[in-house]
Amino acid sequence: MTSTKSDRDALARLADAFVEDILDASDEEILAEAREDYTDPAAAAAQTKMLFDKAAAAAGKGRLAAARAAVAAQRGAATVTRLDPAEARRRLQRVLTRDPEMARQLTHAARNDQGTGLSDSEVQGLLEDLAELGISTEPDER
């Protein structure tokens, strides 16, 4: 059976009528109908709440899985191996020498001291940031 636009419109009007009927009913009327359909409205409410809680938990787990996948992809995209401080400083110096414009745009300490005024962790952090931006910090192959 194929549904036509008029069939869908009729179903939409019926659904709207059901919603209006429920919204117009008093609490006592809804409880009376619930007692007719279910022997214990409180148990029906608890079961419905449990279904909503399960749906919310499933949606939350899905969002968490997506977020974890995004973080893993981000981490995998640009991984810089921890270098000894002297090698890290040499690499930063090479990058700054290769691209003077970038050197001008970096922090005041990196510009003035060519990286020597930065702590070891700051140098490593700069190399990681550059790698995330797609700027090679690897030594030039000769």
C-alpha cells in the first residue's frame, strides 16, 4: 500500500488531535485512564522513565565514543616524539631559519633568542604545535 500526501496529512491531524486531547486532560483524568490501561500507574511511569534513561545513556555513550574517536584521530594526526632538549632546540632553530616570517610571528622569546630563552618543555610544545599545523620539524634529508 502506497501512502499519499492526503494519507500522511490525515495521520498528522490524528496525531495532533491525540496530543491536544492529552494536553487538555487534567491530571486526574490521565491517572484514571492509566488505571484502566495499567493496574499500577506508578509502575508504568517508572518503566517509562527507565526506558528514557536507557535511551539517554545510549545517546551519551554514542557521543562519548565519537568524542574519543575524534581525540584519537587528533592525537594520531600529528605526533612528535619526545626529543632530547638539544635536538629539539636544533629542530626549532632550523624551522625558524627556514621560515623567517614564521619566526617573526612566534613569541617574543622565540624571535629574540631563537629559541634559547625558552624552557625545554616550551620548545617541545612549539615543535608539537608546528607539527599539528603541518609544518615539518624533521631534520632536512641530504
